[in-house]
Amino acid sequence: MKILVINCGSSSIKYKLYDTKISSLLAKGLIERIGEKNSKAKNHTEGIKLLISRIIEEGAVDKLEEISAIGHRVVHGGEVFTQPHIIDDAVIGKIKECVPLAPLHNPANLAGILSCAKVLPDTPQVAVFDTAFHQTMPEAAYLYAIPGYFYKKYKIRKYGFHGTSHQFVACQAADILGKPLEKIKLITCHLGNGCSITAIDKGKSIDTSMGFTPLEGLIMGTRSGDIDVAAVFHIMKKEKKHIADMDEILNKKSGLLGISGLSNDFRSIVEAAKRGNRFAKLAYDMFSYRIEKYIGAYYFALGGADAICFTGGIGENSKKFISDIKKKLKRIIDSKTKIMVVPTDEELMIARLTYKMVKGKQKCH
Ligand code: ADP
């Protein structure tokens, strides 16, 4: 079965085409600069038409009808979506209701869905949500200690993100360990530009480091992660900053970039630290320490773990980081807990979940 996976941004469409029977990638690409002057795609519908003509030209499919289903990455599913859904008018309405929670991302994801419905009206579409995997967190983990009114009125709570990646890595880890996912405890660490850690008990997320938005938790490329909110108020008062300025500082100018003053790219941080740059070394140490703290907390919350898994650009590739953290973890954790690198593949997970929804029977791995 050929499944098209779409990750639609406000001006771009990333796509991958899979044959799910053999989990093989048949085509992939990116349509950029949608809506810009001189662009080949004036809007998302033209972008979808363009990508279809590309995969036909490349010979990945002969005709439209060969695409059995389309899986869309949707960033925010709020509390409504606890799993992927076949898209119909009701689902579209509910994704729209989640727009206030992800005002930049959900409208773009919706544009992709509506465009596909125009271009391929007879092909089933499935929405796979970044937040859905974390909907199993208990109240004690997802509520913030603020008056309940804000949760009731605005749904202010921890949602967590990178859910598709954490789920994929958990499935892979279970395979590697040779045990059913329903019988193991895992800590999955997704370390890329964005970073998050999840505690998974018997296949279910019980806590995760990102929060109401992806800003909470670990130190990331340009995001601060956890910070005392009162410090933010203080900066705003002293520097007369507005909300938008502060949002930009915490999301785009902090993290590895803010600490080092050099780069958000982990490779550059490691190289500069090696050359003796004090602030690059500090960025590396702070980044690592925050991860260790979360692993410690989740190890305790889970009551131990069968494995601690690392993934994402840093988790999969930085030999130095993995070797350093392994040394530290091995001193503390049970010797039976495996520490492993598990490459993630969010698009393949979306393809598998889409297949499962359409066929209604396949396991996630
Ligand atoms: P995104 O979250 O945008 O998908 P990635 O998962 O690709 O990001 O991760 C990007 C991060 O991975 C960058 O900080 C980059 O420096 C880091 N990275 C990629 N390759 C390596 C490597 N070989 N060694 C160390 N860090 C790496």
C-alpha cells in the first residue's frame, strides 16, 4: 500500500511516499516558498499538485489512484485527539478548535489537509498528532500548579510534543530488547534542534519534558527550556520588553545559542569547547546536566527502566555526547538498564499509523 506523508508548514510542504508493505521509501521532497513571488506554487493546493506531478514524473507512482492514503503531521491535537484520526468534517472542525493552542502550526497543517481533499478527493486522509502520544499522562503530571480556572477556561496544561518520535523509538526499542512494549519501561530522549524526554510505562507516556508549548524542559538549540517565570518578569520590567520580544528571546535567542553566544548547532558547540571556548563548554555542560536531571526524575517516576534511548540529530550522531552521558549514567543506574541509540523516523511512523487507521489492524511496529 502506497502512503503519502505530508508535513505542511506555512510556506512549505515536506513529503515522503512509502510502500508500507515493505516499509520502503519510494520518494521524498520539499516544495518551498509557497505563496511567494515567482514561486511555482501560489498556494498549498498548487503545492500539492506540484508534488503529485513530481512523484509521477519520478515513476514512484503511475497514477493518482495508486496512493492509498495520506498521513498528515498535525502539531496540536489538544485534549481532543488521543490517537490518529481518519479525517472528516468533524475532525477538521476539531483541529480548527485547537488553533489557539498552536496558532502558527495548525492552520498550515489544515491548509495541507484541505488542499489534499481538493486534489485527491477520494483518497482517505489521516491526521497524526504530535501531542496525542502524551495524552496518557496522569493529571498529576500534566497540570500546572496555578488556579484551576486557567485550565478550565483556556486548557492551560502540559501537552508535550515530539510524540510521534517518542512512540517510534519506543516501538523500535521494544523490538531491539525482544520484549513486548506493553511490558517494559523506557526513557526516550529526542535531542535535535528541539529536545524532549519522555517517561514511557508499558507503551504509554506518563510524563514528558515539553509543556504547554515546546519551550519547557530541556535546553535546546535556541530555546531556554525551564526557567523561573519570575526572572522573565524581572527582565521585562528592567528592559521594558513586550511579550513578543520575550517570546523571541526565550524561543529563538536562548539555549545553546544564548549561552555560548556562538551557535545553536551542537557540532559547533562541541568543536568550540574543544578549542577551549569557555562559553561553549558551559553550554555543553548545562545542556548535559539538564538532560541528566530529567533522566534521573523519570527513572524515579518509572521505578527504573529497561532502557534509556537517545535519538534525534544529537542523540544519533554525537559520539562525544553519548560517550559522556553513558559514563555518568552507568555509575548510577541499574546495570540491567540498557543505554542505546535508536534512530527516529517520524514520517515512517506517520505512514504506519495511517496504514493502521485505514486498514485497522496492523501493530505500530
Ligand atoms: P531537528 O530538530 O531540526 O529535526 P535534528 O534532529 O536534525 O534537528 O538535529 C539537529 C542537531 O543535531 C544540531 O544541533 C546538529 O548540530 C546536531 N548534529 C547533527 N549531526 C551531528 C554530529 N555528527 N555530531 C554532533 N551533533 C550533530
